[in-house]
Amino acid sequence: MTQDLSRPSLEFEANAEFPLNSLRQDAASIRLPAAGQAGEALFVRRLEPSAALVVTKIRAGFDAASVEELIRLNRSIAAGREAPKYLVIDFAHERGEAQAAPGRFEEFVATTAELILDAPVITLAWARGPMAGADLDLALHCSMLVAQQGARFSFDGDPLAMLGVYSALARKIGFVRTERLIENGETLDAQDMRQMCLAREVVPTEAGNAPIEAFLRRCERRYNASRAIFRAERLAAPLFDRSGARGG
């Protein structure tokens, strides 16, 4: 799967405008630059006709270079230089330890959470395997989350490092249940997440973009209604103030 996603691969200058206009067909993808050999591997792909941009992650966590590029992507969308209906974060890593989030990760999550306010775009977290740490934090701040049957969600970690997860969870399931999950370091499967209304849907495990495309096709007729609902939810219970600080 990694080889398929990386062909063709277009490198670009770190200070250049995000080259979304390079993505003119389903076969095109951009590999985001990473900091050194240990850096994050990310690919951006356009899916037509669903008007979606898919960011595929093939390593757990985030590094500083990846966060910088993803902030730039979000700002490009918010500024109207690109108008996807969906921004999909595809968590395609198979394994990996939870990592400490880099310095601007808070800003990245803030810009992702607020895209529903800043642009006509729905953010979708697509969970395939182990979800923990920064990956789980970001997924819970997207407009919706879809879990494949093999996905697992770990709430084990340093409580101080999980403030973002705590903030998002508390607004969805309440403070008591959130504290229980984190204090006990629980791990939930996809069906558990669905039953707690944290995952919108559970789908069969399948590699590649085909399951994402199938899900988006089913969502197409409800796009306007879904966007209005997600926007209203964010306005009623904002996760961030406009300065990027997490809400209390």
C-alpha cells in the first residue's frame, strides 16, 4: 500500500504555497517532506468525484515537519484556495508507540477542528489500526470518525499529555466517563467506540482508498445536512477559542 501511495510522488519547497493544484486526478499524490529519516511519512491524494482530499499517515504520531505542512494545508483550504467537501485523515499505520506531540501540534488540531467554521469542509478521521496519543487527539477533534473493525483506541498515558483527548471526550461523553477511561487506561475496540457515539460508523477492514470512497459516496446526499449539523455543534460547544487555546 505504501508503494502505491507514493507513485507518483511530487516533492516541493518548504516555503512554497501548498501545491494542491498539482492534484488533478485520482492517480496523483504529493508526499509531504519530513524531518530526516525518522520523520513522518504523509501523502495527500485527491479523490474524485467525492471532492475529497485524503491525507494518509503511514507512521504513528507526528513530527514537527509534518505538523508544519499540515497547518499549511489547513490554511490553504480555509483561505479558499482549494474547496474540498471532505478532508480525510487516513490513519494507515499498522503499529507504533504513542509519541509526545511536537510544539505546534495544538495549532494544527485547532485549525483542523475549526475548518468546519472556516470553510465548507467536513473533516473525517479514518481509523484502521492502533490509535493513541496525538493520533487519537486529532481523530477526536475531527467532525466525524469512522473505524475499521481492526481499529483499537488506547486511553492509556500520562494524563497531562492527554489534555486534548480529555477535552474532546468530555464534550462528547461527559466528564465522569472520560475520567474513568483515562484513569483506568482503557483500550476500546471499534464497536465500543460506536456504542459510545464516538465513532460514526464501523466498517470492514480493507486496505487502500476504496472503503473511503465507498463511505463518501454514501454520505454525498447528506453532505449539506451533515455539514450544517457539524457546524452547529462546533458553534454550540467550541473546542478552541479563536487564538488556538483549548477550551475549558
